[in-house]
Amino acid sequence: MGILDQFQRPTGQLGRCVAALMNKDHYKLTTWGLKHVIIKLSDVILDVGCGGGKTIERLAKQVPQGKVFGIDYSPDMVAYAKEVNKEFIAQNHIEIHEASVDKTGLPSNFFDLVIACETYYFWSNLTDAFKELSRVLKSEGQLLMINEMIKDGVYDLKDAVMIEKTHLQLYYLDEIRDLLQSVGFIEVEIFRKKGSPWNAIVAKKT
């Protein structure tokens, strides 16, 4: 199994290398994406597909009166993220669990914000995932999806080989908007970084 096979579900020592790479390479993307939501000091936040755990760490620092949860369906990534955030976990400021996006096992109407950075590509069913994320969000809570790749008839064709080798499933942004609206999300906004495939999607639960 090569490194490109690890992006879907990082495992073992090679998976830990991927996690460290994600922690470094996703920083600028995450910084750009987070500008599209307002985070309050007391927010309770869920990071879906938390991977290497650095996004959870930075979110925890932004919500000193709140709490951050992370889920990942790779047990090795859960263990890695727990190592990165062991101090915050000891303070009960962070919790990290092994779970899938369509079956989080988390309480209903619980989160102010759900973040999914560089992860929807690997979800087996977007509709089921969006239903579950809507369930765990509070009324008027927000979902933020941050993505460095895009299906637009240009990027996805140019990088078709890489997309196939990393087992990605890309969707047009309008498709994602329609699916979000079909499960009850409102005020779906789509942002593109000029001259880049980077995109962010913000949706509010009714």
C-alpha cells in the first residue's frame, strides 16, 4: 500500500506520516476556510475527520469557554490526534472519538458549529452524512466544509489520475448545495478562493 492509498483511512506508521503531513499542509487552507464563520468563545464545535488533530487544537484555543470534539473513522488517527491534544483532553476541553460521519453517536442538537476539512471526498453517502450532521447541530448551528479540491470540469480532469489513486469522490458545488438543502439546511453559501481550487461551503440548520 502506497502513501496515496493512505489518504482515505490513514493506518499504521505510514498513516502517521500522512497525519503529520496533513497537520502541516492544511494549516493555510483551514485558516482561509475559518474566515467564513464567526466562532464565539463559548461555542461547542465538532471536527469531522479530525485526522492529525491540529485543527482541533487551534479551535480549542478559540473557544476557551466552550469545548471541541473530534471524530475520525481511523482508529490510528484517533490515537494520533489524542497524542497531539493530550493536555486539552486532560482538561476536558477536547474529546476525540472513533466514529463515522453518518453515525457519530453524539447527542442531538448539541453543536454550534460542525467543521469538515478535506474529508467529504471519502464519505460513502453525502445525504446520510448531511442528515446526521444536521441532527447533531443546534437550531441555527452551522456546517462549514473546507476543501482544497473541486469538481469544476477543469481541476478534476487535470488531476484525474491523482483523484483516482487517492480514492476521492468529488461533487460539483451546486450538487453539494442541493443535497444540503434537500435535508433541511438553509442559507447555503459557497466561497471560492480567487485563482485557486480552494472552496468553502457554509450552511445553517433551521
